[in-house]
Amino acid sequence: MNDLFLRACRGEAVERAPIWIMRQAGRYMAEYRAVREKVDFVTLCKTPELATEVTLQPIDALGVDAAILFSDILVPAEPMGFSLDFRPGPVLDPPVRSAADVERIRIPDPEEMSYVYMAIRMLRRELERRVPLIGFGAAPFTLAAYLVEGQGSKNFDNMKGLMFAEPVTAHALLEKVTTTLEGYLEAQVEAGAQAIQVFDSWAGILSEADYAEFALPYATRLIAKVKKTGVPVIYFALNSAHLLDAIRGCGANVAGIDWRTNLALASRRLDHKFVVQGNLDPCVLLGPKEEITRRAIRVLEAGTKAPGHIFNLGHGILPHTPVENARHLVETVQGAVSATR
Amino acid sequence: MNDLFLRACRGEAVERAPIWIMRQAGRYMAEYRAVREKVDFVTLCKTPELATEVTLQPIDALGVDAAILFSDILVPAEPMGFSLDFRPGPVLDPPVRSAADVERIRIPDPEEMSYVYMAIRMLRRELERRVPLIGFGAAPFTLAAYLVEGQGSKNFDNMKGLMFAEPVTAHALLEKVTTTLEGYLEAQVEAGAQAIQVFDSWAGILSEADYAEFALPYATRLIAKVKKTGVPVIYFALNSAHLLDAIRGCGANVAGIDWRTNLALASRRLDHKFVVQGNLDPCVLLGPKEEITRRAIRVLEAGTKAPGHIFNLGHGILPHTPVENARHLVETVQGAVSATR
């Protein structure tokens, strides 16, 4: 079994940087689109056989060094008492706007999301002697922000409005969300996930002071709980250049860095306390190949300045990316022997 | 005349931090909405009497220390050969996708935007013995990105695709855009604008390396040209925490900082080379008032660590902001005598 990814997560010596790609099972692949023609997104997430099928597609087609469960960070919202729909952006109903709304939120039994663990168990069988499987979930602030907004948002003014006007209510919400995510991610590990990525997709809308009050403590608690299970944790806060000082304290093994910040600089800002993951600009994969090669090598070089490096894009792969360009990236990274450690 | 703002721009001693608000003439004001019920956005920009009227509304209603011309950063696109429409987001047609498209772009005579200068001349008369008038335009990268995308974008993949696949074409486009903006902003100063703000609204989507190649050199050239006229220049790159090291070289008098980065920290990252402008989170103005006061004071305190501070929001005021909260902010800032310099 190719255990490069797991060794890199733990900061162990590796022959080369492992690579996987955020949203590697996705619309840019014809095989994925063929499945999606038959079922909608939520059904795909909830059907273990289909989630398993699309999770495996990029392992076969690209030869990446890790698989990541096909699912969505909003999966826990349904058992918490929200309807979940994609049109195509996520819509959660009813949104949380008051203390009474927070009161009504259920902390679900993790077993209510058993279809996720079933997919994980099927995947572990399929991936035996191949590559490790990553499970994932939202960071508490990000899931809470979705529950309050009811959908994606430009300014997240409802969430911030709640934080600024009713901080006690915001914290009560974050408590419930954190407890839910703890049970959910522990159950993913119990089912067989070999590493967990925590996505703090909206952390970047916060100032460092608000992040330190409303996001970091809950992410840290969640990460600690997952780490107790023994698997490594990747914490990926998008657009977080202004938060790197604070992120030092999150306790994860790996810090995901978006394409904005050079990995060497990010590692320095993080006091070299983390293996770093990233961070090619997803737009580079639109081509041409020579530019992909040139920039991938630049990322690899920057990665050597950190205590460890897992190659990835700096954000999810774009739907109109040519598959052959993704393959070219994987081949480039896997062919480049890093003389790091 | 209240010249606090102009003195602060130049780093001179001021009795207190001046305040103005990005998008202070806007939908949150009933008087503005009343005008907009009669004319569309483009017509409003092109009608000097109406642009003057809405520019003055917040001076009367809030008592801010500076006026900013009511206009739009995309105004120069029309004479460059694009149709411009707001639905409500901007739509530019035809978008630039090739070297031939760049070839077709006109560098307009600045006089083709004479309605802007006419508004500036009217405003200077109206504002006599009141407050200074700020003119503005896009930074070259931001205007170029709009011309390529044809509209707002999440990933700006067309612009980045052009930069990565055809850098020579991207630079040719940026050249033409910069020359256009130079003439446009010089003409604003000639008409009477007493300071110029350059908005690099999309710089934050770039890595520092790409910013250093495709954005900073053109912004720096534009800023130098405007400074030669004798007026101070404010450079505001949204979401630029990862770009602050590079921004040190831009040559502006004032660096606008969004709400993400504490002003004291930002000033340190900028080697204390700039007066800073900002940076209350616009969502704070949704209320309550005690929180507005508390956070405004925190911003004022951080601002004392910079060589000068102009109070502003960290981004445009939100359309559903209560006017009384904006007024409360202005009163708070104007009532707080900073013991800085």
C-alpha cells in the first residue's frame, strides 16, 4: 500500500511529496458527470455504492496518492433539523436567526449519518493495498455560518450580525455544531477514515480577533477530539493569510494553505509547526502544460522549507479543468523527487 | 473648510482621525433610493446633476469629513469599446479573450468621460468651505480582470487563464488599461478632485508572485502619474493580507486596509510607510450601537500605531445598514480625540 500520504501527514521522511487534489472526484471528470446524470447531488452523497464509485474514479484516472470520501460538509445539517438542497448552491432551511432557533437545533446521534460510514467501509475494502482514505467535515464556524445564512453569502452579514449583536447565542450555536461534528468525525474514523480534513471554508471572512473568539476555539476542540482517535488531522482555512498567527494554535498535524500564500512563507508564519498542504492555483490547471510543470515545481520547492509537504491545489479543482492537465500535474509531482528530508 | 482628511492623507498632524465611508452615497440612504427610483445606475453615473446630488447626501446626513464622487470604477470601459450594463452586477460586452480582442481596445481621449469631470466641477462648487472631494478609479489589474471576465467572477479563471497561458497578451491589455486610467485620473484631478483613491478590488485573488508580475507594476505606474499632479493617492487592495509586503512598493500616500487585518499589524507589515485607512467590519454597522462604539474605538486605537489614520469601513457600507448607525459611527469617531501625534 502507498502510505506516502499518511507518513507525510505525520511529518515522517518521505521519498517525494504525495499528491491528492481537493474535489478530485468532481464535474471535471466525464465518469463523474455520467453518475450525476442519473442522480442529484444529495442522493449521490447518501448512496454508499455511488459515493464509493465516484470516490474511486480519480484514483484510477489520475493515480493520486490519497482518496477522499465523496460527500459534502453540509451533510450533518439534515439530522440537525434543516432541509438541505442544492440549486446548485446549497440551501438550508430554516436558517438560524435567534436564540430560539439555536434552541431547536438537534445534536444528532452520529448513526443518523450511517450512509457516510457505510461508504467509508466500502471504500476501505476497495482501496486495500492502494492508497489511504481521507474523511472530512466542516469546521464549526463554517457549518454554523451556513446554518445562519441558509446558503452561501458574500458578506455573511447574518452570521456576523448574530456574533456582534448576540454573542451568547452565537456561542451556543457553535457549541452545538462542535458537539455534532465531534461525533460525526469520530464515527468516520471508527468506520475506517485514515485521516480527517477539517474545512474552515469561511474563516477568511473574519478578522483575526473575531476568528480568535468565534472560530479557532471550536476548531481546536474538534481537532483535538479527532486526534485522540489516533488519525492525523488536516486543517484547511481558505483565505487565511491574516489568520496564520492564530492558526499556529489549532493543534492539527497539517495546515492547508490556499494558493495566495507561498508555502515557505506560510510555514514561517506558522513557526514551522505544521506539515503544509497545497497550494497550486487551480486556474493553472486550465493550461498550458509547460506552465503547470513550471509552477508545480515552484510549489514543490517552496514546500521543502516546511517540516513536510503534501501537494494539492490551493482550492478545489475547477469544473472545466481538462483531465489530461490534472494527470500531467500528478505525473509531474510524482516524478519530481524532492531532496528535502 | 474642514481639511482634516487632506492633512491626514499627507501624514500631517491632525486633531483627530477624519472619517469617510466607502459607498457612503448608496442604497442604505432613503434619499439615494429616491433618486435611483427615477434613473438607472449608469444614467446616474452619467448625469452630473444627479451624481452631484447623491454625492452630497451623506455629507448632509452623516457629516463625514470627505466626499467621494458618485461614479463607478467601470466607467472607462464604455469609451474603451465595451457596452456596460448593471443587472444588478456589472456586465461588460464583448469580453476580452484573445490578443485580437486586446488589439481592438481603444485608449479613449479622457474627454470622452467629460460627464465625470463636470460632476467634479459642480461638486467642488457645492463643497466649498465644507469638505474635500475624493475622485477615484480602478487599479489596472482590477479593470483588466473585469474586461476579461465580462462580469464579476468567483475564481477569475478567464483572467488567470489569459495570464498563465498568454502572459504577453495579458501585459498588452494591462498596458492599455493603465494608459487609459492615467488620463482619466489626471483629468479628474484637473477638474478638481483633491485626492484619488485607486481601488484594486480583485488584487486579492492573486498570489503574491502573480500580483508582483501582473498588478503591482501597473498600479505603481498609475499612482506615480497621479501623484505628479500633486494630490495624495489612496491605494485600496481588498483582501490583501498576503500582499502587504509587496504593497510597500506601490508609492501611494495612504494604504486602505480591509477589516481582516488589524491596522497596527498592517502598518508594521507596511514598514510604517503609509498613512492607513480603514477598517471597521461593515457588518458591525448592523448594530447594536454599543458594539459599534466599542469596535470603533478599537480601530482608532490600532490606527494610532500607524504614521496616520483615516477612519473608514474595511469595505463598502452594506445596503441594509440603518442610517442612524452610520451616523452613530461618525459621531463616535469625531468625538474621540486621538492623542496620537
